[in-house]
Amino acid sequence: MKITEHHITDEKNYLNRRSFIKKSAKFGAGLALFNSASSLAEGVEGGGWSDKITTTSYGKDLTPHSFKEISNYNNFYEFGTGKRDPAKNAHTLKPNPWHVKISGECSKQGNYDLEDFIAPYQLEERIYRLRCVEAWSMVIPWVGVSLAEMLKTFQPTSKAKYVVFKTLLDKVQMPGQKRPILNWPYTEGLTIAEAMNPLSFLAVGLYGKVLPNQNGAPMRLVVPWKYGFKSIKSIVSIHFQETMPLNTWQEQASNEYGFYANVNPNVDHPRWSQARERVIGRGSFFKPEKRKTEIFNGYGDEVAHLYAGLDLRKNF
Ligand SMILES: Nc1nc2c(c(=O)[nH]1)N[C@H]1C(S)=C(S)[C@@H](COP(=O)(O)O)O[C@H]1N2
Ligand SMILES: [Mo]
């Protein structure tokens, strides 16, 4: 369904911005994703990226957190380990121009310009829960494209059992990489079945505008039934392979972080309970609002079948 700007998740502070008003006037009924300062906007004007975002039923019943909350409480260790560090420091990241390398077990390998990479697909808004392994959560209105649709284009071979994603490696743009906190570049992986699940998403925006750097500009993965660390940011490489990869946090502490990392209230982290989660910005400092954590973060109907017969305690 093509939508008008009334249906997409908006926010007063966003709607009031001049760039938004200018753009939506320019594109009529369609909601322009990119502000005119970015050359990605030229891609829209040049008929590249879609200027229309479709709504979906994902998260219709959820109340999204504010843009301010979503862009000021982040995990992005390439810019520091504090929750406010990414908002403060991520201005050194240059998300434009950007290239994504496709490699491994597929027939259409190549190095793609991000604009061309996204252009063929319909931009969708999806409101998803984000549950961090640290036991906090938010609700985020992402804009992006279906990962499955994207991956099919590259025609993975029958040997493509896993998909591996990598973040940019650049100490200048990502000063946190000067310190050996993690084994850079940040790496994550999914089974091909997980990657092809309709829920898997590549986000390029939130609240209808281009992703803030601190949220993983210009393109990041969103797998809402898994702990947030699976949703790797600022992706430069997508690789198809036959063997299970070792993801960054698993490499760091394999007893604490596994490959699957499905949200599960019944399997505790060795150092804390996963039964409940703190909802960011709700309640008070002394009495934060908590909610019960849901199995697969509430997305069990869509994904539980992927793990049939798998012991979720061993495969955490
Ligand atoms: N490259 C990279 N991706 C990353 C991280 C990171 O440190 N580096 N942190 C992860 C974690 S732990 C979480 S909870 C989410 C947070 O996403 P957000 O800041 O957009 O809410 O990003 C994930 N993706
Ligand atoms: Mo996280």
C-alpha cells in the first residue's frame, strides 16, 4: 500500500523541521526519506531511491520511543562504550559515499554503491521492539528494506548456509577502533533461513529520515527477535559461506554470548536474569518501568519454527 505522510510514524520535532516540509511538498504524497543536504537526496531526485515509504502492520500496536531517546541511548563501541558516547562522537563517520561488498557463495558478487544497492527495493516502515542483552528495551520505527528481497538478488548458491556481515574498519572514522576492546571489525552472522525470514530487515532510516550515525548509518541490520548485538551497524560487507561464523561478542566471551542470541526470558545471562527488561525512558530513575521479556521478543509466531528441535539452552 502506498501511503501518504499522515500514516507514517512522525514526531512533532521532525515534522516541524523545514527540510521535511520542503521535501514533502516537493514529492507530493510521497514521504521523502532524505534531507536535501545529503547527496542521497539526489539519488531520490534522480529516480534512484524510492521517495515513497510503505507502511506495514509490523508494530502497529506499539508506541515508539522518541527520536531523542532512540538517538541518545546507544551501543556502538566504535565510538565509545558509554550509552551517550555514540551520540557525542559519531559525527566522524562519513556515511556518504558508501560501498557494500557482496562476496562468497553467490553468483552476483560485487562492490555496490549504496544508492544503487537500495534503489531497486521498496522502502518500508516497520516498528520493531529492540531488546538488548543488557536487559533494556525500546521501540523503534525503522525505515528500510527486506533483507530477504535484497539477498535473493545476489543469487546465493546451495552452499550459502550462513550470511556474515561486517562493519566498516577505519580508525579515523571510528576512533573507538584504536582501542582493542573488541576484535574489529564488528562481525555478525545469521543462518540463511534466519536471513531469509520476512522479519529480517536492513534499516537505512528511522522516523522517516536518514539513520543518525549513532544508530548505524548508512545501513544496519535489524533482527528483532534476537538480542540487539546481532543487529550490526554501518555494514560494508555481506558474505555468503558454508560454515557458521564466529560473531564478535561470541569471540569475546563465548560462555555469555552465543551465535543464535534469540531473546529468551528462560535462559539467563551468566551474570544477570533475562526474565524482565527495563523500558528506556519510562518510570523514574529510582523506579524504572520494567516489562516481562517475551520469548523471541514477541516474534515467536514468525520465527519459532526456525529453531524446532534445537535445544535453546545449549544454542543460546
Ligand atoms: N558495529 C556495531 N554494531 C552494533 C553494536 C556495536 O557496538 N557496533 N552494538 C550492538 C548492540 S549491543 C545493540 S543493543 C544495538 C543498539 O542499536 P541502537 O543504538 O540503534 O539502539 O546495536 C548493535 N550493533
Ligand atoms: Mo545490546
